[in-house]
Amino acid sequence: MDPYLLQGAKRKMIETLRNKGITDENVLSALEKTDRHLFVESYLWNRAYDDVPLPIQCAQTISQPSTVAFQTQLLSVNKSCKVLEIGTGSGYQAAVLGAMGAKVFSVERHVELFVRTKEILQKIDPKIILKCGDGFAGLPVFAPFDRIIVTCGAPNVPPALLSQLAPGGIMVIPVGLGTQVMKRITKSMDGVVTEETFGDFVFVPMLENKSKRT
Ligand code: SAH
């Protein structure tokens, strides 16, 4: 992509995010640093910095920048955070978290998408650890996590994810069938769980069955 066009498109995207209420400068600068066009097919590059979801492989979508920014802002990530993402998809959200300095683990159920995204992220941020598997199970081997972000619409808060959230941790998860309510779940240092809600969103569904082979 032409560097001048890229810079202009990114500047416009950041302005849109500010207008939509994103105030965390660390989040804004992570989105500015991350080249969203690298996560979509080249025929979509002219729309890569518009605030819209775009199609990716396996009939999935890359979330719109304002949703990525909103979830990331709710997550309050800092450099010392170990973060688990459920629903790697294109890898864009994982790369944004990586750009914030977090140690990122991400799980995707689609083998085909997993293989492709692994190849892309290897070049962009090889520190990100990607696993193919069922997000409902989390990643017990690497638990606990300071932060957990779910980027598909969950039917409920998976108990395994809650148990893999560290004391003092935060989980951001859209919950619901069809339309989801964005929830921020906080676990206190002594294990007490509290929940807040942040409006309606529409994500592709978090699917119950195990990792998909086609
Ligand atoms: N964070 C992604 C958004 C991808 S869409 C991005 O930045 O592009 C949500 C993803 O969740 C899809 O790729 C879908 O295959 C995946 N998904 C759905 N159910 C899942 C499950 N049970 N475990 C892991 N991934 C799942």
C-alpha cells in the first residue's frame, strides 16, 4: 500500500475512533501502529481502515476497528499482562494486543484459518502464541491469565475461562445468541467475580463443538 495513502487512512481511522469515544492513548497508538490491511485480502485494502467489519476466510469476519478498540480499552492491558484471546480469526486483535506490549496467547477453532493466520502473524509479531483448539476449554497449560478477551459471541461465560482468569484479572466477553451484550468480568484478589455490561454488539458465534478440520 502507498505509504502516504496508508498514513492518511490511519489518521482518519484514529479520528473516527476518538469520535466514537475511544480515549485510551495506548489503545489508539496500538491501532495506529498495526497495519490492518495485512490481515485482509488485497482486494479489500481500499476499505481496510474504514470502520467496518470485513470478510476473512472460512466465512468469518475481522471485527471493525471501533469494536477492537472498545474491547481493548475495556481490557486495560499493560506491558506486564499475559492475555488470552479466544477467536484468533485474522489475527488483527492479537496483533493490536501485541503492539501494546502484552504477552499474547490466542486460540482459533478453524484449522484452515489457524494455519493461514499463523503464517501472517509469524512475520508481523512472532512472539504471539497461536493454538488451534476449542476456546471453551481455554488454554489450561498456560493459565492463569491476567486478561481474557473473547472475540466471538459466546452463549455464556465459559466456566473454564473464568477459572483460568488470575485473581485481579479482567475478562471482556460478548455474551448472547444473535446479539451480544459486552460484559466486563472482574475477579478480585480474593476471587470475588463482578460483572458490568457495555451495550449491544454482533459477533460471529462461538461454536460449541471441538476444533473444525475443514
Ligand atoms: N479476533 C478476530 C475476530 C475473528 S471472528 C480478528 O481480529 O480477526 C471470531 C473467530 O472466532 C472466528 O475466526 C471463529 O472461527 C472463532 N471461533 C468461534 N468459536 C470458537 C471456539 N469455540 N474456539 C475458538 N475459536 C472460535
